[in-house]
Amino acid sequence: MASVRINIDDTQMILLKRKLNNNGEAQKFFTSEVKRLSDPYVPFDSGPLKNTARVDKDKITYTTPYARRQWHEHKGNGLRGSKWCFRMWADRGDDIVRSVASFVGGRAE
């Protein structure tokens, strides 16, 4: 009878190889994709709100003093309006899932 030995990396090593570790490269990529695809949805007059977005590993912060009000109250004009990230996700979420899957070496189903 033949014996078979299988060596499998531990979970953390597998996640690390796929860039899926906590706050890893996949998280950074996802956050930057959300920001990039949300830009056309952000209210825009002269640009400060959209252009002062700060991307961290797991969040996007709009640093203008009026950002909170725009997020909740902006009436909208075309794509641009309130809660821009949520509206972008409804329109483009599948695109982001595919791009992140490709980034980590997988595929979206």
C-alpha cells in the first residue's frame, strides 16, 4: 500500500500568499478601487470635496468641513449626489469584486 503525504500551509500563510491577510494588500486595493470608482458620484462644484479624499487601508475620509452635510443632504445632479459610495456600489460593485478577485489571483463567480 502506498502512502501519501500532503503538506498544506496554515490558514494565515494561505491568506498572506493571496494578499488577504488582515489590512493586507487586497484590502488596500479594494479601498482604492472604491474611491476611484466613486469619484464620478461625489458632489462637485469646484473640486475640494472630491479632491481632498484621503484613502487609508480600510476607509476613505473626505476632509472638507462640509463633507458630512454633502454625504447626507446633497440633492444630486446626474450621478453626483448624497451617499455616493453606496450608489456607486449598486452600479459598479460587481466590477470591484472582479478586479479584487483578479488582484488576489482568483476569479469572481
